[in-house]
Amino acid sequence: MNTLIIFYDARCGLCSRFRRWMLEQAAYVRLHFLPYDSPQALRLCPDLPSLRADQEIVVMGDDGSLWQGAGAWVTCLWALCEFREWSLRLASPALQPIARKVVHWISTNRITLSRLLRLRSDDHIKRQITDVTCDTGACSL
């Protein structure tokens, strides 16, 4: 596997921060992020709506393999040089049920967590950048 496509919620601050964090990490494979509801995402994976990509992260390998929820998170960690060992631990029979519960809780509460932590979504940042005004010759956000 050479590339992971991570379908994420671009309107979620926590999801967007996770995307930026992953892109800052050294990775064993290429990471490509797409908003789950973008036309490109739906072309690449027409099953996204039935996979509940609006509720939990979905990851697709370049071989067509799909992971969702806790499996997707573990796969994301597996891709990162500093976190591959952790991914193997979390995928073990002993920790897998805990990982599943934690990921489900985070996914269910991601919007509330984003608000509490004041995390801005990619969509919010994009809107701010495109809302620049330059009436006086000095541009401001």
C-alpha cells in the first residue's frame, strides 16, 4: 500500500485539526485527505453515504481496502512513523474493545469537543480566507 485516502468531516474543527496534525507527521505512506461529502470523494468511493462517513472517519487504501471508525483511526496511526507501534497495540484483542469505545465517543461528540476546544474547521478557515476585504488598501480578515 502506497497511499491512504482519509475521508473526513471538513466542517468539524477536531477532524480538521487531526488532518493538519497527521500531515505534520512523518509517514510511511502518502496521505490524501478529502472531505467525505465532496464530489471527488463520492467518485472515489460511491459507498461513502452507506458507510456513515458523516458520523465516523473512513479510510481507503489504494488497493480498495476500507476501514471505518476505530479501524480507520488505527490505520491512520499505522501510516505514521512515530505511531505504528501504537497502532499495533490498539489493534490487539486486549485493547481493540477500548479503542472502539473511545473512538465512538470522540466521533459522537466531535462537534461539541471542537466548540469546547475552539478548534476551527477547514471550511471555517477557508471561508475566512475568502472573506478578505481590501476597501482601504489594507487587507484584513
